[in-house]
Amino acid sequence: MPRSDQTTNSNWNILFLCWLIATISTTGSVFFSSVMEFAPCVLCWYQRICLFPLVILLATGLFSMDNKVVKYSLPLAIAGWLTAAYHTLLYAGIIPASIQPCTQGISCTEEYIDLFGFISIPMLSFLSFSTIIVLLIILKRRMSR
């Protein structure tokens, strides 16, 4: 197999992994709110605004192997990551509740799941966005060579 075909296959695999993480995260988010009936807070909605389009953008990039997919996806992933980081810090009590945006409706610190004593829904979102960002940066560097 020629070197360029191997590189293209590796890039496609990285992009596929990004899409898979975004799709699993989106499915999990919809499952938590629709099946488990966990009401999303304001910060959860902001993270969804960043996450849901990634499924479509990354899938489009998969089929056309468009080099611009990183350019369009990375800003959304970073915005979602920043929101998830803030939400995780708020949930952990590091950021005081007095500056939380969820003053009406569902609390941003509502505890729905707590796996192993530290994995919460905001942490799951943070980990998903973190992984997507790392993979997109790797992909960007590989495509720019």
C-alpha cells in the first residue's frame, strides 16, 4: 500500500473516531433527557448546541475527506469544551454557586449520576470534548504535512 493511501486511511480513522465519540455523546445526551427523564440545565443545553452539529459536520467530512472539516469542527468542540469545563468546575464546587447561570429552573449542580465518586454528566461531556479536540488537532497536523 502506498504511503499516501496509508496516511489517508489513518486520517479517515481519526476522523471516524471523532464522529463516533460525538455520536455516542449525542445519543447519551438524548437518552439521559428522553429515556431517563433527566432535565438538562442551561449549561447542558449550551454543550448540546456545540455537540449535536459535530455529528453532521464530522460525518460530512468522513464521506468527502474534506481538509476543512477540522476548521469547522474545532471551534465548536472548543466552545463545548469551555462550557463543559466551567460546568464541571461548578458541579465540583470549585466555582461558587453564586455565579452559576442556572438561577431558574434546573440547577447546574443537580446530581443525576455519580460513577466512581467523580464521573458526572458534566465530566462525561468534558471528557468527550477533550478527546475530540485532541484528535482534531492530531488530524490537523497530519493534514498540513
